Amino acid sequence: MVVAVNRLAAAADTDAIPTLITVLGYNNPGAAVAAVDGLVALGRAAVPALLEQIDGYNYGARAWAIRAVALIGDPRALDVLLETAKGDFALSVRRAAARGLGTIDWAQLPPEQTSARQRQVLDVLTGATQDPEWVVRYAAVASLEGLAGALIEPGTHQPTILACLRQAVHHDETLVVQARARSALEVLGGLS
């Protein structure tokens, strides 16, 4: 199956999108990775179908679909990523959504919407740094770094991001999350 999905993905044909999405629901991680790679290679063309077909019952398929839209970075996925990062029951799905919020291609969003949408992302990521699962907190910290680099109003939101990262450095219970937050602060010049 993995070989067949790899070949289908390599074809780079938009007609393969429904089949690649279907593969996300199989209990086959190798095939799912190949399908995600194929969907990501198709880019923005895959986003509408991914958003329409996110599986509400199969959390594995949902995690793979969220991972695909996150890697594409299309702002049309913002609402799904925001809602998923806030409250999906599956940690792998919340983690993928939190990570996706840091990879949005803000240039694809109308400029008049960017500031408000970045504020929404900041609010969700700040909350995600308190998630009970360390992998979600780690993804949120990484995404805060990505968001900080993309802000259109850095003076408005940058202090909040830096404060949240400092909080993670000093108070997160997991060393790897602390280390990731410290790395983000170093990159952003906010280590103190």
C-alpha cells in the first residue's frame, strides 16, 4: 500500500486528492505519511477538500489531515486549526493544530484581516502553553516563535509572546518544553 500511495502522491495530480485524503483514515502510518506528503505537494489546491473531509470520528485521520493543512500553511484553515488546538480530545490532533498555527502564510490573508487573526492565534497559543500534554505545549511554544516572526504589529503582540515564553522557561514542568522556550527566546532576542 505504501508504494502505491507514494506513486499516487508523486503523480502530483489534483484528481488524486480524494484518494489521498481517504488514505489518511487507514491504520497505516507509512501510507498516511506518503498521503500527507502528496497533499502538501499539491498545496493550496488540496485545502478545500481537506477542510471539507476532516474526519470527526477517526482521530488518527483527523490528526493527519490537520498535519497536512498545517504544513501547507493556508489561512483558510485558520478556523479549524484554532478550534482544534483549543479543544480536540486527542493530543496528537491538538499538537498538530497548535504547530500549524505557527506556519500560517500570512501573506495569503487580506491585510485588513491579518492583525485580528494574529490576535486570535496568539490567544489560542497562549492557552495551549498550559495544555496538560507536554507535546501540545511544545508545539505551542514553537508556534509562538513562528508567529512572532510574522507579526504585522510586533509592538502590540511581541511583549505577550515574550512573556509567555519566559513563563514556559521558568515554570513548565517538562525540561524539553523549557528548552524549546529558551531557544525561541534566544532567536527572538528576548532572553533575560
